[in-house]
Amino acid sequence: YVSRAAWAFFIPGILANFIFGWYPLILGFVVAFQKFHLIKGAYFIGLDNFRAIFEDPMTVIVFKNTAYYTFLSIVLAFFIPIFVAILLMEMKPNTIRIMMVLWFIPIAGMASLVIWKWFYQPEYGLLNAILSGLGLPALRWLLDKRIVILCLVLPGIIMYGPGLIYIATLQNVPLELYESAELEGASFWQKIWHITLPQLRPLISMMLILAVIGNMQIFQLPFVMTGGGPGNASRSVVMFFYSLAFTNLKFGKGQAIALTLFFSIVILIILQR
């Protein structure tokens, strides 16, 4: 009876995982080697889809943009929550509780992106108004090819906040370690280097992997704020896949670019590990 009841709870989850997870993944692998049409059907064409995307100059552009965005996001946005969490743990317990509550307040991601888009508006946006007040020249922000990727990363510094995870981990670090270090005359930075960071290392490694995967699959940020412009300077790999598969209905080429991204991420994770 217990076994039948367990399977009754287990099977719906397995079916949902297969229908919405494994089946689309398997179908994507198949479609990448086909000339696929929703009405006319599909037929096998081998590696033609991959040859087509590798010969397309847009493939190099989108992978370059995506890699640059991932690099800037890791350098500028990934490590800030770690240091904020470490510094926050040095505050009073009541302050820590207040900050944790603030971190729990949900942020409307899409609405925030729209607000940031208006902040970047060249003529009457908030950021240029601040620059004008400081006597500095206005910038074109999202319309400037040189800084558009940087402009997409900046909102993540404020909106990306896994600090709660780091705080929860730091709260489990035995206080005896810090007390022993203080008795030995360790400074604040020595305690961070020899105690705090080693305790956080497994978590930082895992979060870094998730950050790389998430940033390599960036879509909604450039889609909402720039549409891939100016001049494809912010078009990501997933945006290219979206335009191929769902705008131009070239599902085979779209899946080929998606598989290329998939294996690129796998290689990055293997190298990272």
C-alpha cells in the first residue's frame, strides 16, 4: 500500500518533468538536424543547419555580445552581494534582521527594467539629468554601441541580490573560529581571508556556476531595454534563437544555435569545475 501511494505521488511529477523538461530537450536535439515546418512536416538534413549558422556573421556577433555581458556581470555584479553580506554580519543583530527583511521584499523585475529604460533616456532621463546637474556631458546610454552592454549590467548590481544565501551560510560559521582568531591577534581582513571566505567557498563556487549559466542565457534584459540594438550591439544568443525560431520560423537553425549555446555552457562549466 505504501509503495502504491508513493508511486501515486511520484508519477505526476515524473510526467510533468518529462513533458515540460526532457521531451522539449530531446525534440530540440532532433529538430536541429531537420528542415522543420509546423504544417509541411520535417525531414533530415544532417549538419546543414549548423553550417548555416556558423557561416552567418550574426552568430559571431551574438556570442561575442553574450560573452562580454557574462564577463561584465561576473566582475561587476556577482561579488558585490558577497562583500555586502560579510560587512552586514559585522553589524548589530537587529540591523541584520531589518536588512534581511528588505532583501525578502519582492522586486517586480520587468517593471524595474522599464523604469531603468526611462532612466537611460537621453533627452529627459534621470541619469542625464544627474550628469547635467554635475556639469558633465550627457551620454547616449542605450544608444551608444560602446557602453550599451555596460548599461545592461548596471541594473543587475542593484536588482541581483543573493545576499540572503550568503548571510544564512555565514550565520552557521562557528563563532569560536572568530574568537580564536581575535585571541591570536588577527585583523578584520585576516578573519575574512582565513575564515569567512573559506567557509563560503563551496557556496560561491555553486553560485558562480549558476551565474554563468543564467548570464549566458540572457534574454529579457536586452529584449525589453534595447531590442538588440543599437546595430545588434546588445543582441544575445537567445535573442538570435528567438528571432530565428519564432519570428522567421526557421526552427532547425534556431535549435542549432540553441545547441551551440548549450554545449558552450557545458564546456564553460567543465573548465570552471
